[in-house]
Amino acid sequence: MKTRSLAAVVVLLLFVLSEEVTAQKFPGVDASPADIAYFRPDGRNADPIIKVVYGRPSKKGRTMLGGTEAYGKVWRTGANETTEIKLYKDVTFGDKTLKAGTYSLYTIPDKNEWTIIFNSKLDTWGAYAYDESKDVARIKVAAGKTESEIETFSIVFDGKGDNATMNLAWENTLVKIPIKY
């Protein structure tokens, strides 16, 4: 009798727990999915020097730079969470050398020049919690033009050694940030 009762309780628990698992609700895919850009100058299987985790917003018919993302204002450099950049070794961006570590990457876009900001405050949403007192380094770089329109914000690396760049591109804007390592 005890064995039957115990078996019935176990079956009942399994039924209840399996219903609980199947009843879970999972959110859909973000409109601006997350992406990762790695800088591995010695090939895909080499150790990385830089990793950037960022959200990739799309234009969807809108004017973004100078429109939805106003010129002259701090931007999270992507969508959703603030973009984070991990340096696996000391890296020089423009004329500023940063120690190995993880930083938030903000920018201040403008039509002809962008300010690139490396900030020590991590795990934030957007630029709402941006704190200038946590800036580790700022550099200014020219804003150029892309060869064709870029629908979805992108970060890519190219080059090696003293000729490497981290490229930010969206719409018809291309920002090339010189890096040395």
C-alpha cells in the first residue's frame, strides 16, 4: 500500500513539474540583437586582443545619426545595454593607452567628428546611467563616409600592428579608430 501511495505521489509530482516546465514563457528575439566583434589579427583561432559586445540597431527607414541619435549627445554606441569592450592586453586607441580590462564604450557622434569614450562603469542600460567622472579616456576621431549605406550598426576590425583600426559604421557614416597593441 505504501509503495502504491509513494508511486502515485511521484507520478503526480512529475506531472505537475512537467506542466510547470512547459508553461514557461520565453521572450521573442530583440529588435536589435546582440553581437560580438573580436580583434584577432593573427587569425580566427588566435587569442583575441579585443572583444566588443554590442547591440545592433537597424535604421528601418529612419534617420539615425543626427536624428533619433542626436548629434552632440552621449550615445551607448549600439542598442540596449551599453556597449562593452574587453582588452586582453594594453591597447592604444588614438593617443590614449588603456590597461587590459573591461570598459563601457560610449560615443558622442557629430557630423564631422566623434568623441570616443572609455568608461569604467559597467553593466548599464543605454546611456542613462553615464557618469563622466568614470571616464578613463576620451579621443576624437574624424567621421567619414561609407561606400554604401549600412542598414544595421556594425563594428569591425581590420589591419595589424600599428595599422589596425576599429571601425564603427551606420547609415553613410564610417568612424575609424586607430589602435596599436
